[in-house]
Amino acid sequence: MVISCATKQKETQNNPDLLIIDLDDIKTKETVKASDFFKNPKSIILETNEKSLIGNIKQIYIDDHYIVVFDNSKNLNVLVFNSDGTFSHKIGELGRGAGEYISISDFTVDDKKDEIYLLDSEDAKVKKYSLSSGEFINSIPINSKRMSRHIQYQDNNLYVDANLKSDEQSLLYQINKETGEEVASWLNADRYNQGWMETFTLSNSFFLSRNADAVKYAQVFMDTVVSIHNNIISPFMVVKSDKWVKRDELLNAYHKHGIEAFQTMREQNKKYGITDLIETNDGLFFEYTDGPIGCHVYSSSKETYSYTVLIDDIAFNGERFPLNLKWADSKGVYSYCNPSSYASFIGGTLKDVINTNVSNYNELVNLEEDANPVLFYYEFK
């Protein structure tokens, strides 16, 4: 464990272009078509062999050279594929030896230095490897009292979250990427997260829009998404609602029910949990929770609205299957799914569900049922 003096909590800086979205005053649509935003569907078929089998994708990273998949099924793998989908290698192994990990909760990549950081939350260490070879580099101890479960490399710095009460009450920490020493902290839990500092997450990570120059961050009960760029933390987006979880009601529920307090908020149809924020060329998508229901929002300079489902009418026939946005670059967005499951859902074959204009069409329609998930890429319109 890293022992250090209390880290001085810093204030966020002002943002004159702060985006404010009133969830109680936006129009609602039942369905939205992906073809309204995207075009030119391309598929990336992730190679399936005994070394590259994927059980469940929790997190993904994509750059010009690699596709990194964090499989949090019982295998607990971090798998590296080449950009064409062929399998390259695995990062680390389960175990307690040098270069091994006990439990991975998140990962992040420094593409300029060809390094990948795995956060081993149970071991309170960050394990660093070469991205291109998988070779272990070193372990970085972090403060075990924070219960950090999410990590982000940004502008030559590492950032981790905190999920346990401390004197500082900070939700976000910058750590030295060589020693793990805490350098700075931000976001007082009472002010930003309705006083909540317990392990509870609704999505893959508290770090959002992870490909952007300015990565975004929000914990479960925050109504403000902050931006991280050049070691400056500033508010990026605020959501407003009379139904958003309030500090007193959340803490009262916590005193009665402990960590299950969120269940009370759900039963009371409270709103909380900004997740899966994806920035596009002219707007953004994000999700939040309204009681037991997941809600989706699209916002641009032209319009803002909520919707029930984004239909993938680009890669698939008809209007039956959802498009779940998982990653974006400067030209388009990525999603992933198992097309065989879609075919089974309608009682048909892959030829019945996949559009012929998708790249690798012939390979797609001949996939085995137990094949790895497929990535789909759509360019911005």
C-alpha cells in the first residue's frame, strides 16, 4: 500500500460552454434509426480459436493497430486482436506471481508508449505491460484504502476513482504513473455525488468517452459529468430533473439499508447514473437510469431528446435489433454483438438478419453459433 500525506483536494475550473440538459423538459421518441446518424457499415470478425475465446465483453479499446477486449467472464482475460480481427496475444495471466493478476476491474492504454495498464483492484496494484507484445513491465502499488476500481491514462497521467469514505471525501485521484503516489484529488463526494462513497457501478467504467482528447468522468449519483484534459478538471455537462436523487434521501436510505440504498431509489423512481457517454461528430449519446428503466438521450446543437431504443437498420434487416454504442473515433462509432443470437431470436439464419451491404458479408453469414462477438463500425454522416 502506498502511504502518503493527505492529498490536497483541488477545485474544478469553470467551463463557459457547459452543456445543461433538463431531463424533465425534453421530447421523447420511441425509436430512433441508426441510419439518421451513421452510414457505410463495416464488420470486424474477431478470430475464434482456443486462445481467443470471449465469454463476455466488459470493456473495449480500439486504435489504428489493435482491438483490446476485457473479458470479465470466468476466464478473466485481456485479449489483443489486430485491427483486422486476427488474434495477436493475451495480456498477463491469473495468479499471484510476477506479471500475474488476481482480479482485473478495468484497464487503460498509453498508445504513444505502447503500454497497457491493468487495474488489479483486489491486489491494490496497477500492472503495466507492453501492448504490442504482452510482456510484463512492472507493478505500481496504489492506496488500498480507496477501493479504486476504474483507471484512465490521460495526458501522461493516470487517474483512478475512489469508492470508500476518507477524510478527503474525494472521488477522483491523479496518481504518479511510475510510483502510484497520489498527486492530486478532485470532486468532494458531498458536493458532487450526493454524499455517496461506496462501491457501486452501473456500467463498464466511471470514465466515459474514453477515446476523446478530453476524457469524461461521472460516478453513479453525480448529476455533473466532468472533463479531464491537460490535468484540468472542469464540468462538461449537467443534467437537471426534479426526480434526480437528492443527498438527504439517498443518505437516509443508506442508513436504513446500507449498500442496497440504490434499490430504494429505484423503487421510488428516482433518476441517477449517467453512463455510456459517446461523443460523435456533431453531438453525443448517453444513458441514465429512471427507477428500474434505462433511458437514452441524444443531444446536439440542433436538438435534444430521449428515446427508448436506437435501431440498427444499417447492418441488420428491418427494425428489430438495437444498436449499442461502445466506442468512437474521429470518423465513426463501434458496436459489438453476436449476430447468431439475433438470428436465433427470430428463428432464422444469419442470412435473414444481416444486410448484404455490410463488409465481410460472406464470412458473416457462415459464422458458427459459438463464434466470438463481431464488431460493427459505422461512419458518421
